[in-house]
Amino acid sequence: MKIGIDIRTLMESKYSGVSEYTLNLLTEIFQQDQENQYKLFYNSGHDISARMPKFDFPNVEVISSRYPNKLFNNILQRFFCWPKIDQKLGVDLFFVPNIGFISLSDKCKKIITIHDLSFLRYGDFFSWKRQLWHKLINVKKIIKSFDLVIAVSENTKRDLIELCGVPEEKIKVIYSGIGKEFKDYHDLISGEVKNPPTPFIKGANIVKNKYSLPDKFILFLGTIEPRKNIGGLIRAYSQFRDNNLGMNDVKLVLAGGKGWKFKNIFREYEKSKYRSDIIWLDYVDAGDKAGVYNLASLFVYPSFYEGFGFPPLEAMACGVPVISSNSSSLPEIVNNAGILITPNNISELATAIEKVLKDEELRKTLISRGLENVKRFSWEECAKEYKEAFKS
């Protein structure tokens, strides 16, 4: 079978979320499958081939076009429905790992992955430009044109049914995986990391010095945007410090690239009387993430909405206790391995932070449960389920 795949999400210079998902998934599929032929497509007005990932497999071919992206997406694909990408590649089935403008012929079987529908649930969390983009793309119409819809969680499946009217029989839930680098990192830890799992992954001391990290800190890692409830975390940290004056050595580290509407989050930071103890890391290099997680005393992820939620699982895989929200997919993903709080209840979050940092037995329990919980998620199993979906 000849399978086409849209890899435009891999054109980003810095990967996070969907781009990391796509890279990990495709790498594992190609490692498992030597029978089907894969043709990967992207478009760019500039030559970006040097920064695109190299899929060095005999049955994988990368095909690109060189139209300016705005012309290709907004005019050719959206209005003129040309070119038909499946016909351009000569494939029987086409897989789209994320929502975007794309034109495919009626003869081609089509599969799309939906990661979340936060823009339908919480439109106010997005910039007006992003809201306009979501309206223009007409998500419901796009999804309707696909033969099979992959949801990354049961929560996303419920949203697809409720918000987009997708028939349940048209949806298949496939959980994402967790990178081996996070699991391997924990397995190699005995006090100090002497041998990182690969040269790509940095040792803890190297990471600590690179980012000037403190000895004790609470960590958030994710895009800096309103949906992640970082403002709430800053307020909860301030309340925690007010209630625990003897724990002034515990800092708050906020790591991640800036998303939309981030300015209000920085205003919240400016208002905090503990802002000198709040550290901003910006984007963390992929090879450093496992080290940053491992150095943290606690990982907190109070997001209002997640389609899946990688960071809590990555933290668990590194042996770090986790506090997360009790909303959207997070209870399903975190399971009983973390403390779940109501995201808009600041006192509840502050109390949870205090409990985890003060109760060593609770910390050990959460770490043990977390390491067990992440066994449910692997890219190997995820890829197997995708291959079955392709075959069906």
C-alpha cells in the first residue's frame, strides 16, 4: 500500500506538542513497517530541507513543493482545492497528523488525528488571529471529509462527538507514547547521572549549570499561554510561600516558549512579591528536558484543558511527583499517579504543593505510582495501532 503523510508540522524550527508527536510517531512507524511505501509531503517557499528530519528508510520518500506558504495554504488549498495532494504523491491512503488546510481527492482514503478542541471549548484563551484562523479553516467540515478520525484520548473523543457531531464509530482512540529518553534517564539515576542514555541527552549537572537552576524548585514546563493556567500557578506559589516562611529556598521555574496572550501572565509575575524567586527559562532544548525534569522537586501542571498532556507523563517518567488538574483529559492520563486539583482553586493548589514538599512518604508514593503509570504509554504500541488503522 502507498501511504501519503502531511509532515508540514515538522517544518517548525522548535518542536513542541504536535510536532514532537508527529516526529516520534512516524519514526516508530517506519522502524516497524518495511512493507508499505510512505510518501511524505511538505511545502515551503524557502529551501528548508536542511532542518527537516531525515527519515533514512528505503520505503520512505520525502516530496516537497516550493510555493509561498500563504499562497499554498490560503489560496491554492483552501479556495481552489488544488493540487490534490494524494494525486500529486500517487498514494492510496493519506494521513494528516494535525488540522490544516489540505485538499485531497474523493478516491483517496483519509485519516486525521485530532489532538484537542480547546479552540472550541475555550476560544477566549486564543489570540484574535488564532480564533480567526480556526473559523476560516472550518474544523467541522474538514473532519467530516475524513474516513477515520484518531483521537489522542477518550476526552478528545467525547469532544469530537459533542462539539463536531462526529459519529462514534468513525473515531478510534490511540494514546500517545512517552519518549524513551525520559524513562531511560530515570533508570540510570543513582544519586548523580554519570551516563546519560544517549549523547543527545545531557547529564543533570550540565543542564543545571546551563540554565542556572536552583537546588530546590517547583517546575512548570509547557507553552506560556492562558490555557495552561500559569497565572494561577504564580498566585498559588505566592500563597504557598506566605504559609511556609521557612521554605524560602524553594523556587518556581517556568519553562517554555511564549504562546499567545502571554503578556497577562507576565503581569501576574510582576505583581508577585516573590518574583525574585520565580525563574523563566523560555524554550528548553529537547536534549535538556529530561535533565530539567529530573532536577525538579515537584512538577505542577494546572492546565484548564489538555487533549492529552505530555509534560505530566514526562515528569513521572523521570521520577518526579506530579500535581495536575482534574479537568479535560488529565485525570484519564495522570490516573491515580498524581494529585489532581481544581485548576481555578488557588488555595487547593497551594495546599497540594505544601503537602508534596513536606510529606516524604507522599512523595515516594507519587513517584512510585508515576513510574508505573507511564508504562501504559509507548510509541511502539501507538505505532502498532496506527498501522492497524492504516490496514483497516
